[in-house]
Amino acid sequence: MPAALQEPLAADSLEQQVDAARRSMDRTLAVGTVTATQLDLLDEQVLWSREQYVYTPPAPMIKTLLGHLSEVEHLAGHRQPAAVQVRLSELTAMLSTLMADALMKLGHLTRSQNWYATARNAADDSGNTELRARVRAQAAMLPFYYGPLEAAVSLSREARIICRGRPSATAAFASAAEARALAKLGDAEGAEAALRYAAAAFEQSGAGGPTDNDAFGFPERRFRLYESGTLTALVRTGQARRVQEAALRLYPQKTGIDPALLNFEAALCLAHDRNPTEACQLASATYLRIIPEHRTPIVEERAREVIGALPPGAQSSRAARELHEILALPPGQM
């Protein structure tokens, strides 16, 4: 066939390929697109879970979170427009953080650590600066309670640096977490500086008030909880007790374990002030008031801290033995 006749055919073939490629991409975009309604409904479900998490025991909460995660993963597994993918990554980070926190409460430390890593990965993928900082500050809770404390300082400090120049509830949370960890390490000067920064950031941010019922919120009662932890670790018992009393007044009747944590810190203050009997009695009463579903390993560890803080000789006292016995009983026998 003459070359002159071949050229138009080649041109037509290229044009057909171009048109076919465009049609294929349009179909791909159509298949991958999640409607605004779908995303809004998913946002509502996740927000509801964030509110439920404040007072729901961790075991049943995990089942709810797994359902949401499965749906988000299904949508994220298909090609999505960039704006949609960002929102899905944000939802993944939030749900993974709650999952990690629930697993930590139940004592599944390795699984918790892995889920926090997933949460950080998703938050970084979203590019949301506030969320990147929030996930790191939240992740600092695991090494704060179970070690190493240096990792808690590192994570919370990284979160504070990410927030630098932007006073927000997250900046206050990160600094308060850093202060609490530094205090437990014995760095009084560093803890005081971080707590001052946290207080300033909290005031400037206009953070949520006492009725803020969101696991990703940082209302005043949560700020006071971290302030209490810092002052208790610094053995400033008088200040700590005043903060604990103020914080407890801010908690609603329907809430999680935070009021119990504040009472355990009050018991620690009594132990530091050499009132071992009162310390054990308060810890015992606090533990017994917690509903069985919330009596998780993390709560038991806080109660055992009180025994460890008793003056020499007091750990074998009658009150201490009774606290030991209460902690050893199965939940159904309390």
C-alpha cells in the first residue's frame, strides 16, 4: 500500500486512541467519585462515635470503630479525587486514634502502638496540620502510662512544634501532655515551662467549654486533668488537690474514666502527704464506683500506683491489703 494512503490511517488510529483514553479516564473518575452525601453521612457517623467514645467502655466501642474503618477502607481503596482522599485519610486518622486508645485501655499495648502508627500515617497523608499534631499528642499517652517516658516527651513536643505559631486546643493539649511527662521524669523546670505554655495556648484558643463532649475536643476539664497530673508528679499536693476539685466539678454525670483518674491522683497526693490510710480508702472507693466495663488494666494500674507511693511500711497496712484484695477480685464479685 502506498505511503500516502497509510498516513491518514495512522492519524485516524491515533485519534481513536486519544478519544478512547479520554473515555476510559472519564469512566474511572465516575467510578471513583464518592458523593458529597456519602462523605457527609460518614462524617456524621464518625462524629457520633467521637461523642460516644467519651463515656462508652472500650470493648464495645472497638466493634463500632471497626465497622466505620471497614467502610472508610472500602472507599479509600478506589481511586478518588484528591479532596475526597484527604477527607478519607482524616477519617482514617481519627478512627485509628480512637482504636489505639481503646486498645491501650484494655492493655493490648503492642496493638495500640501499631494503631497509633497507622493513625500517624493517615494524618500525615491527609496533610492536615492540626490533625497531625493531635494524633501525636494522643499517641504520647501510651508511653506516658507504660513507658518509656522519654517517648511521651518526644511525641508531645513534636506535636507542639507542629502547632507552633497557631494557638489552638491541640497546641494546649500537646503542651499539657509534654508538661505531665516531664514532671513524671522529674524535670520540674521543663514541666513548669510547658504547663505555662499550655495555659496560654488554652486561653488564646478559646477551646471548648465544659459541655464539649468530643473525644477530639480539649475542654477545660481535660486541661485540668493534665494540670493535675503535672502537679501531682511534682508533689505539689496542695495545688494539685485544688485543681482536682475544680476539674471534678466540670465533668458531666455521664462520662468515662477521667473522674476516676482524678480521684486516683488525689489518693496519690494523700500518699505523698503521708496519709496512707486515707489514700488507700479513696483509691478503693474510686475503683469500686467504676462500672465493671470500665475497670480495665489501665484503671488497675492507676490504683496500684497509689500503693507504690505509700510511705515505707504502709504498703503492708490493713488499708493497703484491702486495696490489694479489691484489685484482685474478678469484676463480677464486686
